[in-house]
Amino acid sequence: MTVRDDLVMERAEALTVTDLVGRGGLGLSVITGAARLRGAVRRAYVTDLPEPGRYLQPGDLVLTSGTWHGGPADCDRFVDSVAGSGAAGLVVGLLLLDTMPERLVEACARHGLPLLTIARESSFGPVTEAVLTHHLVAQDAALSHTAAFHRHLVEAVSRAEGIAGILALFGREYFQDCWALSAAGTVLASVGARPSDAEIDTVWQAALRANPFAHDVAAVDGRPVTVSVITSSSDGGSARGVLACRGDYRGWPPDALEAWQTVADLYGAELETAHAALVAEHRRIGELAEVLGAESAAPGEVSALLRLLGADPRLPTLAVCAALSGGAGPPALDSFLRTALGSGGGFVGSCVVDDEVIVFVNGPQARPDLVARLLESAAPKFPVLLRRFRVAAGVSEASTSVSQLSAALAASRERLRAALGGREALTVVADLDADSHTTLVAALPARLRRDYRERMLAPVLEYDRLRGSELLKTLASFLETCGSWQRSAEELYVHVNTLRYRIQRVEELTGKDLGTMRDRTDLYLALEFMDLDAQDESARLTAADRRRRPDRG
């Protein structure tokens, strides 16, 4: 259990078998099992069924007059059934049995089940009444404690303490280690022992699934962690945040579970308020991006929109366009960009277009080198995000007039295409310099890449389509092995002569001589364009699928 049994029972003043034995008026005395008298008694249950186990619960104090007893074998059967239920103890009256059967004592000793007897002048009534009375008093105390906790929650909310204050209150009241994560997997608040990297990673994966559950349980190194994902019905059920607590909520007492649900509701309300403000900002930035994306953006309209956003159109402005690989979704990327650029000054706002996030920076801070440094310095704050996904960002030059801002936005998008070719966790392209052909290739307009590869490879693709051959695969292998006949043949599992025949056919179809570096380069670039365009198409389909995804809230 996440709420430790000893602390919970201490708070409720747990009733034990020892407590009942100590009450002289009940007439109880111990026969065997003294070592386990500290077990909590949750209910008194009177029965004379020969095998009552199916009706018993853990913690029951079983009272019996022994009418089931007809011989030694009956003792074994009765005790096996009682002990198997997890009963706290067995009380045997001797009015009918006269003496305690030895076989009954042996059976209880074998199971470690406390065996008690009750004085002949006493009855079971006072025992059951003592147990019931204790739990009624404990229940009243628990209700009082729950009411006090909710009152403290209201006070925390009124003081605007946020999720950090709410979690601190819950952890203190229910002895919990718990934490809250953002949509990007960063720890916003934690109580008790700080979560490990493995716990954060596991919990955030649950958030990415964004299933419409109230609570779930994940396993981290074999230990349970309760996970509560805060989703929204207004944006397709995407995760806005997540709460986690060590242990399995299914073992919590009702008041703790109710309190945890209240914490989740309050966190959801806090995120809902923040999201409403964010949606308004996204809408305004989206209007600016839409105007800039038009063929002829009116400078007066652009200037007016910048002023409405709190930016100064007379100062330099740059655009950042970013994308996140792997399907984590725009909320996580937006959180990363806002954390990175919001602290550097000049942050105007962000918007989401398909699966890309666009940000504008205005003022003296609108410098590509400074923005790139801010993004790179923020990366260590998002270890979970960047361990599982890659962030690519294109940063434009700063436009010194509103008439240049459309070109700046277009440049940021083209540089994003270049950054998508990177293999690092974070790739930022903030200038026209490139240290590999991959960056140059990705920076080319998509239409130019498409026209080039079709001119180069269309005959080969058509030949493969009609004959089911593998000329394109053969060409790729030949070029990747630097024209090595032996290595390429081994990679393709064909004879060298077969490889030579295929390459000759490629040369005939393309009009290229693969014995020259110039023609090899032409075809290699065409293959690179094909791979890059395939990545763009995959990203486009992923975005379209996300837009079509039904509301899961």
C-alpha cells in the first residue's frame, strides 16, 4: 500500500486482539498464538459453519460455539478455512464443547492463528459490541479528518499556492511520496523522496498514452506507482499534466483515495485555467502566422497584429519554427519552447500549426545566435522529453521591418526542414551555414527536391514497378558502399555478375555513368531527396491522423 498500514492504523487507533484481551469485562483468555495478538481486528463474526472461510474477511475475529465439532478431523477443516481467510483470531466458547479439543489447539498452533476462549459466564455479545463501537468511533474520526483536509485544501487554493501547495498538503496528511509533471515530462512539484529518472519516464509514458482513465497503476522496477493523467476534452484528450504517487491506489483507505481525486480535480482546474489563456494566445499568434503566410501580407495589418500582441513593430522580430519527432505532440514541444524562450525576454507568443509550433521573438533579444543558445541551454531541463524524442528548430534572421517578416517566417520553416535531418536530441538551424550535405538538402524547397528526383529516378522506379525488380535498392547499396562491387553484392546477397548487370541497367535507364563521381553524386542526391520527402510525407500523415483522432475526453 502507498499509505503505510502502520500509520493509517495509528491514526484510526487500530483495535487489536491484545486490546480485547485486556478488557477484563469481556472474559477473553489466550490459549495459543500469543505472538500474533497485535493483528488488527476489523470485524467480529459469529459462525458455526464447518467451513466458514468464504464468508470471512482479513482481520475478522471469528467467534464460534463449536456446534460443527464432531471429531478431530472437523477441527482441521474448520481451522484451515478460518486461517485461510486471514482472520485475526479465533474465539471458542466452551458451553457446548465443555473442554477445548486438543486437535483444535494443534491446528491453530500449526497455522499461527491466535486461539482464545471466553469465560463460561460471558457471551459473544459484549465482544461484538466492543468491536463495532470502536469502528464507529474510528469512522467518525476519519470523517472529521477528511473534512479537515478539505478545509485545508480550500485554504491552500485561496492562497493561490498552486499544485505545489496542494501536493504538500496531501503528502503531509497521508504520508505520501508524490509529484506532478508537466506535459513535457518536467517535475513541477514533488513531496517526499524525489522521483527517480525511471519513475518520471514511466509516468510520462502513461501521460503520452492519454487514456481516459481516472487512475492507473504503472510498475517501476517491480514497484507500483499510481498515475493520474489530466486530460482535456477540448483538444482531443491530449495530456496536459500528470500526477503520480508511489504505491497502488487500490489499497488505499477510502478517505485517502477521495483526497487524491480532489487533488487531481484541483490540478485539472489549474491546468484548465492556464490552457484557456494559452488557447487565446495561440489564436492571436495563429492570426499573425496566417497573415504572414499569405502571398501579399499588408505591412499595416502585420504591424497592428504585433502591437495587439504587445510587440513593437519598429524593433527586430524573428520567427522560430519547431517540430518534435515520434508523436509526443505539440503540447510537449510548446512547453519546451515557452520554457526556453520565455525566460530570455522578447517572447511574443506561440501557436500550433499541424504538428509544428511557431514562436515569434521581438526586440533586442531577437537574435538568431541568442535564441539558439537559449534553446540549447534549456535542453538539460527536459531529460525525459529529449531522451525519447528529437526536437528540431529553424530560426530565421531578425527582420528589421514588418515587410520582411513573411520572409522570416518562410526562412524559419525551411531551416526547420534542414534541422529535421539532424540526428541529435536537439538540432537548431539558425543560419545559412551547414556542416553536411544533409542540411543543404533539407533546406531546399520541397518542390525543387521532388522535380529533381523524378527526373533522375523515374525510369528506375517505373522499371521496378513493372518487373518487380530491385534496381533502386541495388543503386542505394552500390552508392552506400562507395562503389564496392564485392561489399555491395554481399549486402544484397547476390553474385557480383548479377550486381554488374543491375548497375548497367540503371546506367541505361538514367543515362548516368556510375564510374564517375559526378554522376554518382547526382543519383545519391536524388536518393537523399526521396528519403527526406518520405519523412515529410510520414509527418504529414501523422499530423492528419492526429487531427482526425476522435475526442477521447
